[in-house]
Amino acid sequence: MNTEEKIGKVLGELESDVMEIIWQSKGPIAVRTVTQSLQKKRQIAYTTVMTIMGRLVEKGLLKRKESGKAYIYKCVYSKDRFLTRVSRQIIKNFIASFGWSAVAHFAEEVNRLTPTKRKELKKLLKEAQK
């Protein structure tokens, strides 16, 4: 599963597309710029993009600042930091909802991974412990 698919499981398709554009911009960006970028792939109204970006502000993923008659937006989290935060929240919710027996079942599934995938997972766990 690529990163865009992972983000799409947390955000809606349009929200994900907007965030991808903003992450790629690496700096403050206006609704008009995001709209123009989206219009290369699909027909979309400026007001729709403005609404989506407003929702992303409400969700705490974007910050906005007035710039003349418009707003300039920037990310609160880098893409990697966003994925880390979402992953942690999913795991917390998983344990809260299903308890430790679910974690034991997860461990069983880890044992079913290919040796290469298990090695990658162990490497990630070691890095997380630092």
C-alpha cells in the first residue's frame, strides 16, 4: 500500500489530494494555487477547495493566515509526522476497543509474515525504541 492509499484511509479522497499538494509545496500556499493544481486532474470549483481546506484547518492539519483578501495555508505536520500520529491513534483505539488479546492476535499475524517483512518490522521497532 503506497502512502497516498494510507492517507486516503484516514482522510477523504479530496482531502488527501489537497494535503498532497500542500505537502509538495513545502511552504505556505493559497486556495487558488491548490485549485489550479487539482484542476489539472479534474474539474473542481474554487469554493469546494476552500471548503475542504477550511475543514482541514478544523481537523488541525492546516493553519491559515490572512493575506490580503485571501488566506494562506500551511501544514501543521509533515507527511511523515502525520502518518506517525495517525498510526499511533489507530493502535491506541485498537487496544482500547479490542483489548490485549487483539494484540496477541496481531503478534500471531506478525509471525506469519515473510522473513524479509519480519526483518523490516524489527528494524522499525528498534528505531522506535531509540
